Amino acid sequence: MLPLRRSVLALACRPATVRPIASRTFTSSLIRRKDDQQSDPLPGEPSKHVKKFNEIKTEEDLLPPGAEPGTIPTDIEQATGLDRLEILGKMQGVDIFDMKPLDASRRGTLDNPIVVRSAGDEQYCGCTGSPADSHVVKWLTLSRDRPVERCIECGSVYQMEYVGPAEDPHGHGHGEHDVHGHDADGAHNYEGEPKTMADFVNPEYR
């Protein structure tokens, strides 16, 4: 009876052997890590597949490189057009759309209006008075045809400054190819559009 008890105790104290389900050598792990470093640059290192903001010259430069097969693309790998240009600008600290708030330290006047820069034919701006948040937001519509608008709540005057291309192929009839008869005098020039405060600004201030 004593030898049997000793054999049972020996089996109970023996350590169990655990084998991995799938083994992989260290060599394959090192090779995989090396490939990941080549496809994804380290923080602070420039990417060979992404052009810098100051290197963008044509629309073709705004085409993305795409992601590697089997991976999920990031914004910088799949963004195109203006979205890509904005991302590249932010990567270098450039706010291409000038998203900072308008000047609310003073009230705009006809002699010294609050300037709103726009790269398009039309721009919306919200007025909250001076100082900021003095009243609820009043939205104003500025355009190349009527660049001057006045807030109906506080009377602050805003003027749009067009900073876009001189001739936009996607424009709506400015310059030599004007099909709407606009004369860019700041007033409404076609019948049927509702009047705003811009219609009552003296001609010399338009």
C-alpha cells in the first residue's frame, strides 16, 4: 500500500507540460516588425508617399497614395481635394480656410466694416454683436454681387473680401462671361430676390 501512495504523490507533484497551439519563430516576428517600420514612418519622420503642403502645385498632387492591401486607410491616405489640402495645411500649422472667429471687439460701420474673406462667390457669416454673444446669432449672406450687409439686431456692418481666383470655371457668371446681368454694385440686380439691408446702403458705400 505504501509504494502505491508514493506513486500517486509523485504524479500529483509533477508539473504539467503546456504546448502552444501554433508556434512561430523569432525570425518571422523580426521580419514582420521590419516590414511595418518600412510602410509606416516613425513619428517626426517624413513620409515618402505624402507631399508637403508647399509642394502642392496641381490638382493631381491632391490625389492620395492609398493604403496598403489588407489595411484600413487613414485620413491622410484616402482624403482628396480640398479635404486633403486642409489636412496637409494643418500638419504644417497652416489654416487654409481661415477658421478663426471674426473680430467682435468692435461694431462694424459703413466706413470701417468687419471684413469677411471668402474664396467663393457667396459667404455666410454669423453676428453675435459686440462684445461677442451680446445677442443671438443673426446669419448674414454676403456675395460678390452684394458684398455689404448689416446685422438687423445690432447694426454692425460686414463686407466680403473676395480672395478666390479671378476667373472661376465653376463660377456663376462674373467677369466677361456674366450671364445674369450683375454689375457688382452691392445691390440686388435681378427681379424676385428678397430685399435685405444691403438694398438701403447708399451707393457711395457699396
